[in-house]
Amino acid sequence: MLGDISKVENIYIACGYTDLRLGIDGLAQVVQRQFHLDPFSSSLFVFCGRRRDRIKALLWEGDGFVLVYKRVEDGAYQWPRNRQEMHKISWKEFGWLLDGLKLEQPTALRRSERRIL
């Protein structure tokens, strides 16, 4: 299915700025050469440009790549800019990013260990 990310095993975001003029081949080379990851794996690779109002996502579907491009009309993504690396994130964190929230949610409740009362 075209762009079905439900079967993705890992989600990686490229922290910092990515030149979004790059297409499928250019982004696959960034994944492979700069971050030493396999662009043909069952992973979603997400990139953000300098203006933070658009993202691109690269996904290998077994018979070819899917490139997804999204531009928000109002606002900007809270993209981590503090390092030049691929960062593995959870589905929950991916949702936060797409909703315009930061990855670090300081006020979120943390899971605690079960204790015997």
C-alpha cells in the first residue's frame, strides 16, 4: 500500500537541518552515508528543513521508496536542532512532533513501578 507506515518497525528523525531540496536518492544517501543506517530497512526516516514549516519522510516499501512531504500553513515543527544525528523515537513522540510539540515533555506523567501497598 502506498505510504502505509503502520508496518514500520523504527522511526528515526534527522536532528538539525536537512536540505529539503533533496529527493529520494539524496535522502537515502544521507541515511546511508551520514548516519550509517540502512534506507532499505523497515524504518521511517523523517527530515526537517531550516524554516521548520515542512518535513519529508522516506520509507522503503519493498518494491520502491515512498517520499512524503508535508508543509504546515501556520506554525512550525518543534524540531530538535541541538545535534547532527539520527535519533530513534517512539510512535508517541512522532505524534507529538506532528502535532507541533517538543519531544521532551517535562510535564508529562512518567510511568512508575507497581508497588505493594
